[in-house]
Amino acid sequence: MSRLVDLSPAVPEGFKGPPSTDVGVQFDVRVKPGYWQSAQAALSCHTGCHVESALHVFEEGEAIDVVSLDRVIGSAVVLDLTPVAAGALIDAPAIAEALRQSGETIAAGDIVLLRTDWAQRAIGTPRYFPESPALTADAAQWLVDRQPKCVGCDFFEEPAARSPGWVPEDFVVHRTLLGAGIVLVEGLVNLRELPTRCEFFAPFYKFAGIDAAPARAFARVGDVA
């Protein structure tokens, strides 16, 4: 039998997006006697689990509504990078070794999920963004060279964004991956529950004309009956 593994964190009120916005989720919950509830939410589109398009870092890049669902759905290779220290930089040899240990190969059009378990340790806390592990520029290029259609992370993969004073050109990981047409899924959790190969799904809200949208990512593991 197959089962579904939820890969998205719960997003309570006050849950913050990245330091670039420092916006916490705000709920406006309206209740009428009877009982009838209708809630509104204000949040960064980069809060919790979300999908990013090239418009995030390229003025002429594709908007999130242009990203087809088949680019965030498909066969995924899970690369176990654990243990990873807070603030560590993950380079190409480390990812290559994780692939070797997995016994898998990355085919063009696969999805690659990078597991550090950082989300299990810190997501939703003030530590998550500034102390997260991150990828090096050569690690991002290593991924591009394998031609996946999507890369998902359970950590904040852009090293420049951990500190104030960055400029857009410093976003080397985003610019490398998104510039190659690879969709990014950030804010994943529970990657430790996945085998090295699974079916991955990250359907997202179809906002029009902007760079990102919240997602409810999950994986299907095990054999189908």
C-alpha cells in the first residue's frame, strides 16, 4: 500500500517569512452567531512551504502562474545531507557524495529534494533563517548540470540572504537555479520520512503576475496496491 507524507509545516499566526520582509502571518477571523467563520490572512508569499518562479530574481522571468503543475510533480530523488551544522555551507562534493550514498541517479526532468533536517530543528523560530545551512554557488551549478526540473529544500539555501546588507546580485543560488528554468520549492519539512526515491507533489496557489505562491507539498511513498 502507498501512503502520503505531508511535507508542509503548519503556519500559525505570527509565523514569519524571510528576513527580507520580516512579515509575520496575520489572521483576521470573523465569526457570526450560528456558527459561521470567515478568515482573511496577510502574509509574505515566501512563508512556510512555497514555490518560487524566475520572476523572484529576474525582471523578465516567468511569473508563478506560468509555472505548470507538471514542473512540481514527479519522481524525486531525496539526497540525505545529514548531519549538517547550523550555518554550514554545503558544497558540490557533499551533494555528490549524498547521491552516491543514495544509490540513485538523477535523470533529466527528475525532482531533487535536499534533506538537512534543519526544518525539524528550527522552522518557525527566529533561528531558522539566520542560522540555516546554505548551498554554495558550485553546489547550485552541480544541480543545474544534472538538469532536474525542480529542487526542494528543508533549509534556507541562499547564503547571502542570512545577513543584512545583501543586494540582489548576491543571490547566486537562486539566480543559478531559477535562471536555468529549475523551479524552487522552499520551506519543506519531514524529508527524513521519505525513501531515496518517491513521488513528489507541490501544488501551489495560482497567483497571477508575481514571483511565488504558498504550496501544500506532499509525497507518495510505498507501492500502489
